[in-house]
Amino acid sequence: MDVGQYLGIFLDESQEHIQALNDNLLTLEQDPENEDSINEIFRAAHSLKGMAGTMGYKRLQRLTHDTEDVFSAIRSGQMKVTSSLIDILFQALDAIQGYVDTIRDTSDEGENDNESIIAELNKFLNDEEGGEAPAKNKKASGRASEEAASGGDYGASGEKALYRKIPLEEAQKDVMKDAVVAEKKVYGFTVYIAESCMLKAARAFLVFKAVEELGEIIVSNPSSQDIEDEKFDFSFSIFVITGEPIDKIVAAIKTVSEIEEVVGEEFDEGMIDSNGVEDTSGNAQEQVNEEAHETAGAEVSVETAAVPQADRSASEASSSSKKAAPAKKPVASQTVRVDIEKLDILMNLVSELIIAKNALVSSAAQMSGGSNSESQAITENVEYLESVTTNLHESVMKVRMVPIESALQRFPRMIRDLEKKLGKRMQLTITGEETELDRTVVDQIGDPLMHLLRNSADHGLESPEVRSGRGKPETGSIFLNAYQEGNNVIIEVGDDGNGIDVEAVRQKIIERNFIPEDQALQMNDKEVIDVLFDPGFSMAKQVTDISGRGVGLDVVKSNIEQLGGDVEVKTKLGEGSTFIVRLPLTLAIIQALMVLVGGEKYAIALGNIQTIEDIPLSEIRLVENKEVIQLRGSVIPIIRLSDMLDAPVIDRGNENLIIVVVKKGDSLAGLVVDELMGQQEVVIKSLGKYINTSRIISGATILGDGEVALIIDSNALF
């Protein structure tokens, strides 16, 4: 066994526990008496501590252990939740996140002990109720008194010495006798793991590793393979040959976290002979396992579930008044964790299959000759293949789709920190967290959304005094709404703050010589607001750690455009602003309309197309020297793709123009094409960084006949 094999699981589950801590701390700050949140925080901290100990991350284990102690005191009523306590707990949580991030990058927790945070946590524990000793010290002292009364954790007597029941083979007995003759020690141990342990197999492995540094393990029960496969309860027994004293072996075992108890004794030759015949019908370990198995799925108290027989009788007597619920059949997990790289490989294979399918469809259409029955059979098989590949594509896409919630979970905590840092009162409302996006998009959308929320908090919302003077609630409102619209997902980020002062932005443009003054004065409101997305432009009067470096909105725009999306702004001075982010559901395979322009084939994403029109030349008008058409009461500008793509112009005489009307938010534009070729499922292939392409080309695709067609990004044409 290698503890490194658990690193991925550790990182995933640690992040889930950290998020649970974040969410419940925010709830606890608003409702200090919320017992559900207190219990959930305690469980998350306890689990995180156990996982850190299992993996050998001592600094992380120590910090989470002290955090757990604080909540143990809160849960027992010894400590009250205060604002200052919440602040230090959030600092501890940030430090825990720092450890996990360092482990993710380097597989090591680093050298930072976070002594100041640990000191603050212990100060809260010691200061509460007149300096009463922390709960952990009470627990330790209680355990110490119990051990003193019983002669310690380990000894030669007691029903918990399950190693005595291990049946030994003659060869194993001979090895142990030879060790005694050679003046070495033979010890038997039973190790009891805490029932709250998350990775008991890994914990047992660490025990084996610690013992093997001091001696040789002759036999274990259950076997090492069963322990590795977690086919054991929360205890296991071993026989060890060593030259070290028993105290040193026990101390080594106890260095492993969440080892509740170690029972052991030294064996002489006579004891070895008698060992293994006391319980020939089945050893005590098996009895414990069988009893635990019989109670699997039943709702029993922690004291009576999967504990050794000697302890169980006492706990059953103390809880005899409690009635266990009927046993239920355990429910198997319905989900699996899959590395995103494996899904990417699967998606690439599906993409190649679709290209092959398109080629087959093209070949079948070109076939001539042969009997009608043969042609019909080929057509039917091609149609069946098309149906299967489409269903396969949809299934793979569903596997890749994840709720956008995972990208939004960190924002409530961020807004809480900004509220304190900026001295403003603000409340974040998030809706549509269940909206699904491709995993690749979700992983990359977090930073742009973070910039927009920080922008709303810093630039958008006014101070409480200004809001009160304007007749607004002192607590500003920031919202994030996500929803699906066709083949796109829309994310709206906004606030009820001051809105964008267009004239102030215009003056800043002129003041900084960003655009010539005469040109700036001629710009409309939308063009002025668009300047906010230009690199290096910022309205902040001073540079802070929140904003003012001119790397906010331009990063938002570039990152979103890299994902095939776009962003626009709606604002009203004095009432607030809303940034509307539009993203494609997937980046890999799309339904597209194939068109001809200048004799070349191009693809336009079907999700961006509003309608297709056949317009007479006589209906084209000029407005401000730009061609437009009037369509059902709307004036729509038209764009001749042959000009944009520098393609040859095909003279159609007096024929009508074929216009593909595309949309971007509330805006429409008409693209003039030479010919329509029909709808087709296409695989988007990147053109790479070495080809300097126009922004209106978002990629390429391979058609059924082997030709390469460029994909037009209609959003870039607006």
C-alpha cells in the first residue's frame, strides 16, 4: 500500500469539507444558535482532522484539531459564538485552505505552522468561563485517570486482547519460538481505530508502517489484503517480533491519528504453544465482524455499533432503554468520481466517431448504381449509425455537464469579507445554481464572475450614508442569476447601486488620452461603456487590493470570449448595473448551419441563428451609410460576409439576398451568404496558437468529404 494513492480522494473530500465549513460558518454568523450548523461544522472539522492525520499532514491535523476543539466547546454550551470568534475561525479556514492548496501543488503541506491562529483559538478556549480548561484537556485527563485505574491501555489481561484468539500455523509458531530463543521479544497487539475514521485502511497501513520500522510483523488478522480492501471492522490484531520494549511499539502505534486504543502483551514459549487453541471454532475478531455485519444498516447508537464485545455489553446495558429502528438494506453509492482528463479522451473519441459518421453519410449520398435494395440497406444502416452516434454524443455531454453551483460556492464568503473590508453593508443573492454547464466551462468561469462581483461591491454599491440619503436600504443588494436559454447559459451579475456614470467615464477617457477628445465626444453610451473592457482602463481613484489596476473587466471579457461567449452591460444611473454573460453549453460539438461564401464552406452555430430570410435587393436601405433591412418592425443592420472574409463576390444578378439573421442578446444582425447547404453536427477543432486568425473565426471542422470548413463566431461581428 502507498498512502499516495489516496491523495486524489483526500484533496476532493477536503475541498468538500472546507466548503461545508465555509457555508455553515456564514450561516452561524447570522444565526449563532443554529445547532444544525454547529454540528455540521464539528463533523466536517473532525473528518478533515482524521483525513489529515491519515495522510501524515501533521500541521494541517493540528490546526483542524484546535478548530474542532472550539466547536466541541460551542456544541457543549461552554462557549458562545461571537463576531470576533467567527473572524478567527475564518482565518483558520483560510489557513486550512492554504495547506490543501499547497498539498495539491507539491504533495506536501509546507512549513507554515500558523502558530498565531492556533494561539488565538486556544486563547478563546482558555478565556471562556474564567479560563476553564479546554474540552480536549478535560477529555485527556479523564482518559488518563481511566488508564491509571486499569493499568494502562495495554496489558496481559482483558477480553479486548483479540490477538490471543488468532489461530497460528505451526510454521508461524516455530518462527516465534526461534525469536524467543534468540532473545528477541514476541508481542501480540490488538489495535482499535476510531469509528469516525474516514480511511481506516490507510490508517491501518500507517500502523503497519510504524511497527515495521521497529520489528517484523509475523501474522495479522484480518490478513493484510483484507485490511487493504477495508474488509475489516475498526480493529485488527498482529504478532510482532522485535528487539524493542513493548512501550516503544505502543508509542509508535499511537503516533498514528485516531487510534483509540492499543491492547498488547509479551509472549513466551509456553504462551505461544497454547495460543491458537483457545477458540478453534472461530476467533473473536470474526465474531465482532459478524455482529457488526448483523447490525449493518440499523439505526443504532454510536456506542453500540462495531465495537469490541467487552465494550459492547457495557454500552448495551447503558442504552437498553433505546429501541433500534428496523434494519434497512444499505444503499449503494450511485455516483463515481471520474478524472476530467478521462472524459476529455472520451469526448475526443466521440468527436472522431462523428467525423467518421459524416464521411460515411457523404459517401452514401454520392453512391450511384447498385440495386435499389442495396441502396436502401446502406441508407438504413447509415441512418441507424447516425442515431447511435447522436445518442452517444448526448450521453457523453450529460456526463460532462455539472451544476454551475461548484463555481459559485466561494462567493458568499468573498462578499462577507468585502463587506468588512469596504465598510459597506451588502447582501448576495444567488439563483439558478442548478443550471448545468460543461465541466471545462465551469472550471474557467469562476474568475470572471469573481471580478464582476468584486466590481459590484467596490464600484457599484454606495456607502450606507449615501444609500440612506437616496432613500435606498442601507444594505446593498448584489445578485447572480443563472439560467439556460436555448444552447446557451446566461449568467447575470448585478447590483442596485449607483450604476455607471457614462459622462464620468467619457471624461476619464479624455483625461487619460485613451481616445482622442473629438472622437470620445461622438461616442454613444454603449461605445463609452465598452471602453471599460479595454486593457489598462480603470475608473478607480486609487489602487487597492480589490480594484484599480485596470485588470478587471478586460480579463472578464477576454476569458469569456475564449470560452466562446460574450458579455454586455445594462446600466441606469442611480439604480444599478447588470453584466450579462452568455456562454455556450459545450465547447466540443455543436449543431451548425453550413453556408457557402465566395465558393468556400463555413459553419455558423445554430444556437446563434434567429431566422433565415430571402430579401429582395430593393428592400435594402442605407442608414448612416450602413446597409440595413426592415424585418417585422425591426431595423436590422446587414453584414456582407464576403467583405468580412475577403472572399470573392459572386454576382447573383437581380436575385434576392440570402440573409442569416443572428442574435447577440437583444441585438440582431443579418449575414449575407451566397448559398445554404443545410444543418450538420460539427466537431470544433482549435486552429492553434501558431495561426493568426481573425476574431470572427472561432475554429475549424472536418466535413464528411474531408474538407476543412471554418466556423464563424457571429458574436464577434456585432
